[in-house]
Amino acid sequence: MNLFLNASLDWLKRSVFIVLVGWSLGVSAQYESGVHYVELPTPLSVSGDGVEITEYFSYACNHCYQFEPSLAAWVAKLPDDVTFTRTPAMWNDTYRFFAQTYYTLRAMNVLEKMHLEVFNAVHLERKNIMNPKAMAEFLSGLGVDAISFGKVFTSFGVQASLQQAEARGLAYRATGVPTLIVNGKYRVEARGAGGTSGMLKVAEYLINLERE
């Protein structure tokens, strides 16, 4: 009887092991490097001990605007060991202007309130706010001091942030926005992930990969 019981237990252990291995292989094979995401040649340093997710974006990008609601909902549910940041792209004068606006709002501690307002103004309301004066006037209607905005916009701190963002953007080697950078190591773009919704799924996979 004991021999039969031991044999049954051994069989059960082997079966569970096979199932777990098969499941593990299935998960690891779900997304492939070079297909669904790209490993950066030179990893970038990240802040903190957890996993960092960075969105490479621009207020001028309609795809980024369309991505924002689902991204915001996803970010709101991120666990405590995952942090979220943004890096604005600066591929042309328009993108650079909006990057400068982004860092100005951040320096003024109003970015969280104004982020979606700027997006909506550009893509929903079609406002012409693509110069410092027009942007300051628009933001003043939302309670942001226009004079302070103008001073911070040209400040040394904002210029330094732009230089750092430009360097990160070059290291990302992204072909478009929005793009997600996972822990400074992996680039996830819509084309490889099967759309923006797929980007979030690939990012979740890479978060778990980094935890391991």
C-alpha cells in the first residue's frame, strides 16, 4: 500500500512539475525580444529600486492623445514597486516647444493638473497654442500665472531638463511615439506590440521579467 501511495505521489509531483514548466515556457515565449520589444544597446540608469516605466511622447502627437486614457487607467493600477515617468520627444521645433512646456509645468508643480488640459487644447479644441505667449494666455485661463510661466519657460532648470530629455531620447532610438521604455532596458512600440493596447501587455510582461 505504501509503495502504491509513494508511486502515486511521485507521479503527481512529476505531473505538477511538467505543467508548471510548460506554463513557464508558454509565458516566456509569449513575447520575443526583437519582435514584440527591443533591448536597448546601452541600458539607462533609473531612479529607485523597483521597475520604472517611461512614456516617450509629445503633446503634438495624436496617437499619444488617443493612448492617454488607457495609459492613465493602467498607470493608476500599477503596484507600489513600479514607478511611472514621461520623457517628451524633441524631433522638431513643435515637439521641442511642447517638451519645454511640459518641463515648465513640471517645474511649476502644476503638471498633473495641466497635462490633460494641454492635450485637449491641441487635439480636441484645436487651439493655436504653439508659441510661448499663446500657451501662457491659455494656461492663465486655467489659473496658471502667465508671468511666472514665461520666466520658468526660459529658466536654466528647464533648459537642463530639455538637454537630459534629448539625450535620453537619442538612447531610446525610438521610431515613433508613443513608446514605452521599461526599466531603462527595453523599448516597446505599437508596431511590434500590435497596437497601443498591446504595448501595455508587453510592458506588464517585461515588468515581471525585471522582477525575476
